[in-house]
Amino acid sequence: MKHTSIDKRNAVTFTVKDRHKSVAVRARCIVLSAVLVLVNLPATALPASACPGIRIEILDIRNSTGTIGCALFESPDGFPFEYLRFATHINALKIQRSQARCDFVDIPPGTYAVAVIHDENMNGKLDTNWLEVPTEGYGFSNNAQPALGPPEFSAAEFPYEGQDMALTIHLDY
């Protein structure tokens, strides 16, 4: 009989320990599941950056080859091709499913213009043919159109007041 009561005590102790372990294992599983769900949410499901900025959606991208380069200028100096020397901010990003978005955050209020290129061969420049006509995609803020050369800064400029601003730029090929 003693042997049986010891077995019962061990069984009760074992069951209580199992419950504590079971609760801990369930809690870990819940936390792990929550982390996996949050990590796998698309970027659009999460709130945008807390910093205000200029967010540019690039449309009419012909394919997902290469990169998109976005340059933000605050003056006509070097606009639009000398972006490495004169642009205030530059973004280069991979294209996902023929879509891209450039974000310039923490930008002070002022007057700006944006130039965008689709650098399909990733050589860091807008390629042209022998007539100097672009062979890769390009676009400008205000959808400023070139006329016998790139548009002037004044055609692409826009005022920025320091709050979130959404722009759309269509690429031409």
C-alpha cells in the first residue's frame, strides 16, 4: 500500500510539473507565432515611418530588371543628370514586380524637384542612343516632359512644407 501512495504522490507531482511546463511551452509558441506573423507582414500593412517626408510612387516601369534611381534636388544646379554632385538626396533601389517607391524622410521645408531613372543595366547612368535619346526609363516630378533635352528645374519644382507628401512619377521610355 505504501508503494501505491508514493506512486500517487509522484503522479500528482509529475502532473503539476507537466502543467507548468505545458503553460510555458504554450506561451513560447504564442510568442513565436506572433513574431513570425509580424515579420512576415507586408511593408504596406505596417505604419509608415514616423518621420514626415516625400514619398514617391514610380509608375509605368517596363520590367523588374535593374534598379530605380531617385534624386532630390533643391536647386537647378546639376538638375537632372549631375545627381551625384548636386542632388540633396539619392535613393537607389531594386524593382519588385515592376513596382518601386522612393522615400525621402526628414527633409526640411523648401522647393525641390525629383528626377527618376530606370537603370536597367545597373551602370549608374541613363543610357542614350547615338542621337542622345534615352534608351532607359526616366521621369520627373510634376511629370515634366523633356523638349529637345531634359526639362528645366522650374518645370519639375514643387513646394514642400515639411509634412508627409505623396508624389507619383510616370516613367517614359
